[in-house]
Amino acid sequence: MKLALAQINSTVGDLEGNRSLILARLEEAREAGADLVLFPELAVTGYPPEDLLLRPGFVRAARRSLQEIAAATKGISALVGTPHFDGDLFNACAVCAEGEVKAIYHKRFLPNYGVFDEERYFASGRDLVLLRLGEALVGVTVCEDMWQPGPPATDLALAGAQLLVNLSASPFHVGKDREREEMFQQRARDTSSFVAFVNAVGGQDELVFDGHSVVLDDEGEVLARAPGFEETLLVVEVDPTAAIGRRLSETRRRALAREATFPQPEVVELQAKAPSNSLLQGETAPLIDDLEQMRLALELGLRDYVDKNGFREIVVGLSGGIDSALTAALAVEALGAERVHGVSMPSRFSSDETRTDARRLGENLGIDFREIPIEEIVAAFDQALAPSFGERPHDLTEENLQARARGVLLMALSNKFGWLVVATGNKSELSVGYATLYGDMAGGFALLKDVFKTDVFRLAKHLNERAEGELIPQSIIARAPSAELRDNQLDQDSLPPYPELDRVLEAYVELDRSREELAHDGFDPDTVDRAVAMIDRAEYKRRQAPPGVKLRPKAFGRDRRTPITNRWRG
């Protein structure tokens, strides 16, 4: 059969726009001669719809949209992810053919961990659906159904399915493409089945879906793979009945079949075109390294957040430091220089070097650049607060006033021109609270929120290597990080060195290692104590931070949910 995997970028709640995307890819697949086209999980509504699913009107509108999609399936069959109400609400796959919905499969396993809350919205299905196309039997699954070893994949294979299809909206973290593919290779071998996995692509708030749809044979060999981080239609011809030979020699299957107890599958007859004399080899896009994955995910996440929320342009505060430089450079690649504005806001503590580098960066990127000094604004604050502060010495308060003055200016530009403020703080700073509420944390999106400081440096060098020149001035990369809120200030005065800090952060924040375990792992006890105390104390700040692209297996926000009022110290 000829399969088409439609790796599309849906927008949550845009039923009309999503339907147009689906219909366009449906027609493209039909013109390519496909027998069956697969669309991602909840493609009709976008994923995740969250509490929109609690609105009956939204569920009814999704059903009407599905019916319009089904009406277009003349001469081709389609599997479409959609919510489905049948006494309760299900995360479903609609089998569409001959202008109608032929069957509905309800997802069995509902993830309720990490970024997922599906048990809040959906009931779990139990029934199995098989599709017959010519001599081939196709088993239908949705996302988590195949992340779990065993049923329903094994039940479908024992019921005769030679090809298992999986409709998914699987969020990205660095290395997820390889993890997923290895898992599907194992499922293919375990069930002696071909596997076709179609994934969503695009940004949705903090989440990025990376695509990397893939088709495997029954030995786990890759037959076709879609590129990551872009929309595409992957077309490949497969002969799933080739799995029968392997099954005949797998005597263990017969013992499993004798012991198996599963509901009788619903079998849907679909039209198959005449087989071709030779199999069409699909594209096999190469897997890419971690740094390039980070770059592509950050750019896709920013671009979709800006475009899907109706912003035309963005503004970034340029300090002459590496975080703001990387943010601006990624923004230009994602949106184009004409949509990015850079603002330098020097104080009396800003060095000539950082002011010059901020301007040089703006010139290198070709963006609108302006400088708005804050010294008079900060002086006005000092004067207004003097009667209240009295003789108290200058301290962190006056430093934060500078950051907040900059936040006020950026938000004023946002209000006046409709620009989205993109904050520039990184995960290391956010972890330990080395950021100012309503100051450098101000903004509508925090691009580097899940990027450790050590990775900021790596990404900056990576961008320069791609540009074959100094897109980001080398002096910015080489300079020791500083907030420049007081004379001769360096980050290392307040924090452990970033290479040491980031290793502790990864272990404590992402791997949930305790103080005792970290000490046993060989970390410096003083570094651990300082870092853990700062992390635990800063939860109230993180709750007020803008959303940002999720890059790591555990990100702040949807992933890591720690109470603000909390006396546990471990």
C-alpha cells in the first residue's frame, strides 16, 4: 500500500484553519496516489486543547469540522485525530473513507505525567479497530498506546495486523527523536509488525512538536523518515504482508495467541488501489545533533508563539551580554530582521564595551536598534524614594530599580507599537532566582527559559559557525557574564561558576537528586548547598515568569510543579 504521513502544524482552537491544512494535505496525498493518509493526534482541534475540551460547544464544533473533512475522502482513506463524544469524551482516531466516518477508535492509554493531563479530559477506550486494505490488515493506535509495551499493539498484532499506525502529538525535548525511534523499533520487533508513526509539528505555548514521523519494517529498519521541525507530507510504499513470513517462524506468538484475551476487533473494509510493480522509497531525512535541534526548536517555538498569537513584531532589550545577543540572533532567524527591534538601555554602570557590542550586534543582525539611557529615570526613582529610604545604604534595591526601569521602557514600547517583549533570561538564572521580577523577567515570552547558561555559550558559537562569521561579536562570547547593576559586578560574585552550577541544576531540578545524593555523587558540598537554597527560595519568581520553549526533559512550569509555600529542604 502507499502511505502518506501528513506532518502538519495545527493551531489549538483554529478549527477552520486546521481543517484547511488537513484538506490541503488530503488532496496532496490523493494526487500522490496514496491509499491511506495519516494525520496527527487531535489534528482537528490542535494539541493540547486543555480546558477547551470542557466546553460542549467546542466539542460539537470539532465534530462538525470532522464531518466536513470526512466528506472530502473520495478515492482515499484518512485517519484523523479528533475528540469524540460518545456518552463521555474520548481522544480518538476517526477512520474516514468514501465521504464519511467509517469508524472511531478511542485511545486506551491516557498520559497523566510531565506536561500531560489527559485524564482530566478524556475517558479511556477499550475496543480495537482493524482496517483491511486489500490483503493487508492495519491496526490503529494513538500516541501513548504504543509507548506502553503490550496491548493494544500486541493485541492488534495477534488479531492479524501487519501494520500498526500511530497518530501522535509527541512534544519535543533534546534527543526525543532518537528515544522515540528506538522505542518504535522495539515495538516493531516485539510484534513482528510494520510501524507508521505520524507526529505533529509546531509550537504551542511552551511545547514544541518536532515531527520526525517515521515508517519502520517488522525488523525495526527505517523505511522512511520525515525531517524535523517542518511541515511535510511523507509518502512511502510498503508491503506489510511481508511480516507474515517472520510470524510463521515465531512459534512464541502461537503461545501468546492461545493465552490472549482481548475484545473482538472491529474490522473496517477500505478500498485499496492496484499494487505497483515496485515499492516507492520514501525520503529518509537524517537525524541532527543536539545543538541544531535546540536551535530549530527555539526558532520554531518563538515563530509560532508570535504568529499564532497575532503579533507582528517583537522587541528585545540588548545589554551587550550573551543572553540578549543569542535571543536577538535566534529571533532574526525565526522571524526576519524586519520584525525584530533591539533596545539598549545603558546606566552609569554600563561599560563602553557592552554599549558598543550591543550596537554592533544590532548592525550585524540588520535590525532596528535604538538606545534609551535610564540614568535620569533611575535618579527620579531614587529621589521619589529618598524620604522613605532615609539613611539606609544602597543595596540590591537600587540594583533592581535599574532592571525595573528597563522593564517599564520595554513594556511601554510594547503597548505603543504592539511589539511582543521577549525576555532574555536563561534556565540557570531562573533556577536560582538571579533575575528581577518586573525587570529583566518582564515580557510575554522567555525564549531561553529552558536553556542552561553553558548551552547559551554553545548555541552562540554554533550560530556564528553557521553564519561563517561573527554574527554575535566574539567579544560578547568571551566577556565574563555581568548584570552591570553596580561597579565591577560579575555573575560569579553571586553564583557558583556556571559549569559547576549547571551540573548541580540538572541533577537537582531535572533528576530530582537530593542533597545527600548529590554529595554522594561527588558534587562540591558548598556549591550544592548554595544552589539548592537559591532554587527552593526562587519558586515564587518562576511562577510569575513568562512561558518559554521547553527543551529539556523537565522544564519549569508544566513539568516541575513545586509549591511556593514549602518548608521541605532536601
